[in-house]
Amino acid sequence: MLTATDGALEHLATVLDERGAPEGMVVRCVVEGEDLALVPDSEKDGDVVFRHEERAVLVVAKDLSDALDGREFDVDDAEEGRQLTLR
């Protein structure tokens, strides 16, 4: 199953707060073409849910999470600012 570091989840919570996301809005990892993308969405039945301090911040469909088994979302400090990375 896909995992996520505490740093990545904290970063996503900060991004949602900075963008004024309404309650219940999360970031969803999806497949777009041959790439993965992060899009705003809400939690759905069957999702794998990642939480920061009790708040859902990242969701991934179970089948996608299984396909990404052994991979991990983390956060890197880059010249452009903090960025989410899939390792």
C-alpha cells in the first residue's frame, strides 16, 4: 500500500489552509494520462485516507494505492518552495 510521511501530510494541510479550502476538501491523487496528479476533491467510500492531526488531507482510491505499493509521498525543500514527491 502507498504510504505518506508526516512531513508530506503536514505540507498538504498547510496548502489546503493557505488556499482557504472549505471543510471536507482534501487532495486526491489520481492518474491523468500516464502521470499522477493531485486534485482537490472530497473523501469517498473505499478511499485510502491519510490524516494530519485527525484531519483528512490526502485520499487515494484503493486500487491506485495498491498499485503504488512500496511507494511513499514525502516532501522536499526545493528552490521553488516545498514540493510533494513520490519516492
